[in-house]
Amino acid sequence: MSKLLMKPASTVGKIHDISAKKAGWGYVGFSLYLLEEGQLIKQETFDEEVILVLVEGHAEIVADGKKFGMLGDRLDVFEKSPPHCVYVPSETNWSVDPATQCTLAVCSAPCTKKYKATQIGPTGIELTARGKGTNTRYINNIAMEDRDVASSLLVTEVFTPSGHWSSYPPHRHDEDDFPNMTYLEETYYHRLNPSKGYGHQRVFTEDGSLDETMTVENHDVVLVPKGHHPCAVPYGYEMYYLNVMAGPLRKWRFKNHPDHNWIAEKDKT
């Protein structure tokens, strides 16, 4: 199995625990919890900032001593409604107390500037189409660079319809060369509907030094340390993924693969 493909450690509780050190890089951390009603969890942030994403369920969230009350709307991520999220600065703590079964994503990265603990979404998050034809997918931008809510983290959700491609044409963001490109590590947390489905993701560099094609199943995580990283879902299933990106600069600048950039150019016409 590819070292880039992370399978769930269990079916309950903390099913993913990916630190930057475990991933072998310098910025992105990602954890995922499947929580039962009343299964309270608390954590400290230390030198990292965190964005808590209520992927599914309702929960009371407290961050840096601020009570955000009962958050959450969708009980199934494929309802596609905007998520409820909370930003938590470094050197503080947070807690989540589920009122229902919850899927909680904990996105983390180094904190270079402290922001106040803030609720992100559902206000300001709108499901938006991107691409054409079977490259069409739907985006919930949670914390991209147009929202000044974090110092390092970039977070977004993507819904890919049955039989469609996503993160396509193949593109990369693995060089610190702003404004041409930014270096951003990335994780993909995958869900499939129905849950017994599967999809595919390829992570590859133009020089061939990295070329991994993975079958992804429900709750899998893919690490993207460098290179291009398109994915696809077969007919009969739809795919969701939660992207977490971070690097030395909180900007998303990428380049399409030169062999396939014509597709993006064609879509502009």
C-alpha cells in the first residue's frame, strides 16, 4: 500500500492522527474523530492554529474560553449545506461536546500570527460550481485566502458527482515561487456515497520521481507532499473530500500539468 494513503485506525473515536512529523513534512496536521453523543473531547493547541470542521452532527464548541453554543446543521455530509467551523489560535485550548453522532475534522498548521477564536460558516460559505462537463464539482470554501481568518491554514470542501473528475486538470503547488506558485502541503479526507463505494487518486511529479495511484475508500486520507493530484469517482457513487493546505505563505497559486493545461484553456472559452 502507498505510504501516501492513510487508512482509518478504527471505526470509532480518533480514526486519524496525522501530525506534520508523522507525514514527513513541515506544515499540515490532520485528525479526524467519529464521536458519539456526549463523548466530550478537549485539546490544547500549543504552537499551532486549528480549524475545527463539523463535517457532520451537532455539538457545543468552546475555544480559547469563548462559548460558541450548539453548532452544526447537516447530519449527513452529502446534504452539502455549508459547514459550521471554528478557528482556534495557538497557545490555548478547545473542547467539543457532541449532542449527536459527530464527524469532527481537526485541521492544524504552525501559527505565525494569532487571530481571535472565531466561528467560520455557515455564513459566508456558498456551494459553488467549478469546471465543465464531467469535470464539474461543487466547492464549499471554508477558509481560503479571501477570508482573513488564519495565518497558515487553507481549508475547503469539494463534492464530486457520480462519474466525474476533480482536482483536474492535474495541477501542483510544490514550489515556493510566489506569485507564480506557492509551496503548499495538502491532505485529502475522502468520503463516498454510498459509503461502500470507492474512487481513485493519483499523486505524481512531472519527472516521474513520484507516481502513486491509489484506490480511496470511505474515511481514507491521502497525503500530497508534492506533484499533481487529480482524483475521480466511478458511476454510481459521489465523492466528498476535505482539503487542508498550508505552507510558508497563505496563498494558493498552482500550475497545471503542461500536457493537460489545454483542458483548462478550453474550459475558459
